[in-house]
Amino acid sequence: MNWDQIEGEWKQIKAHVKSKWAKLTDDDVQALSGKKDALVGKIQERYGVLKDEAERQVDEWIAKVKPGSGDNKDVRPGPR
């Protein structure tokens, strides 16, 4: 999934973001409005990681999100 798709489905994907990065508050996720740079910045702030690490985490997450998966699905194999 590319970032334009994520941004377009942000309302549906917010719960997935929250489950991936639990230190982000509901207000954090709401304020991000689907902006990648804002997400990277919040991950840096809440987790105390460098920008490169936050970007790596976001890029890995994007690669795992299925298009049209606003229902919080992830493509990782295994039981749910």
C-alpha cells in the first residue's frame, strides 16, 4: 500500500496505527491526519528513536498493510 492510499483511508486505519504504536495517544493519531512526516515525528517523540529508525518502522508497516484494509488487517502470517 502506498502512502496516498493510507492517507485516503486514514479514518479506517487509525486503529491499526494505534495497535502498532501503542504509545501514541488517540489525540496523537487523530492529529496526524494521515501525514507520514507527522507520524514519523510522533514515533520519534513517544519512543525516543532517531528519525531513520522511525521512518524504517513506518516503511515496514506500510509494506504490510493490505490495500483496502481499513478494517485493521495486517498481512503477517499466523493465527489471529
